[in-house]
Amino acid sequence: MIEEINKILRHEANAILNIPVNYSYEKAVNLIYEHVHVQHGKVVASGMGKAGQIALNIATTLSSTGTPAVFMHPAEAQHGDLGIIQPNDVLLLISNSGKTREIVELIGLVRNLYSHIPYILITSNPETDLAQNANVLLPTGNPQEVCILGLTPTTSTTVMTVIGDILVVLLMKKINFTHEEYAKRHHGGYLGQKSRFMVSSKEKPKQ
């Protein structure tokens, strides 16, 4: 079993290392910065199923690090949640296949509300209409799932999460997000306590 675990770890690690890296990340960060930090909009992240769970994680992590973001379920959007969209927002969409029906429909609904709203797409399939029409495309590299059936979202969700982490870290650097700002957003739990300790340690005069 130890060897099997190591094999899985190598598979996942190689998938991460094979994520295509290009200037699209800079474009994505600049697009988010413009809409959120200049125009005072927000990131609206969306995905269906496992991809939706990753989108939720990215949204909450962005919010906790200084870039306001929310998760919108693509199916619930069709039943009124679309009202969360504002004119200066930017969409961050995740669809492994690039053909997820609810995500494709979501674009049409959003554009019917505000025709100019841009979207960033994380996908394994850059050849779909959804991908070709994206303002920014962030491909995953289409890794093979580590699942023994080759079906269950496993490796694909790993790389999606890492792509989200890249966006978070790059945005933190772009907005010069500090320990002080982190502490303001984390009032409870271990991270809140740790961030406040780090701030107070910086404020203490040197002996």
C-alpha cells in the first residue's frame, strides 16, 4: 500500500507541474484587479458539482485575502440568485469539460443582464465554445484522473485548486496585502489569533 500511495502522490504532483504557465495568469490578475479594486465590483465564482466546490473554496479564499468574491451556484442562478450580479463584476468559471450545461447557460443569463461582463475560465478543454469565448482562459493541462476508473474528479480538482491558489497569491502581492489587513478579516480561530500576534509583534519597539 505504501508504494501505491507514493504512486498516487507522484501522479498528482506531476499533474501540478504540468499545468500550462503563460501570460494568461497576468491577464486574469489584472482583470480581477481592475473590476474589484478599481471599479469596486467583485469576483463571482461558479461551477457545478466538484468544480463548484473548488469555486466556493477559491471565492472564500479570495475574500479572506482582500479581494471580495462570492460563490453563485449555476443552477440556483436560474431561480433568482442571478440578482447577485452587478455591472462591475467579473466571473470566474470552472468547467473541466468546458461543456457543463449549467455554466454555458449561466453565461447567456449573465450577458442578458449585463452584456459586457467578462469571464475567466478554468478548464481542461480549451477547444470548446465556452473556452474560445472566454476573456481569459486558464487551462489545467487536462490531467488523467488518478481514480482507478478514470472518471471521478480527483486529479482535475487538484489542479483546479492549485490554479485558484496561484490567483490568490498573485492578487495578494498585487494589492500589497498585509498582516494587518489579514487580521482585520480574521477575528476568530487560530488564524485570527496568529495574525493578531504577528501584528502586535511587529508593533513592539526593538530593545
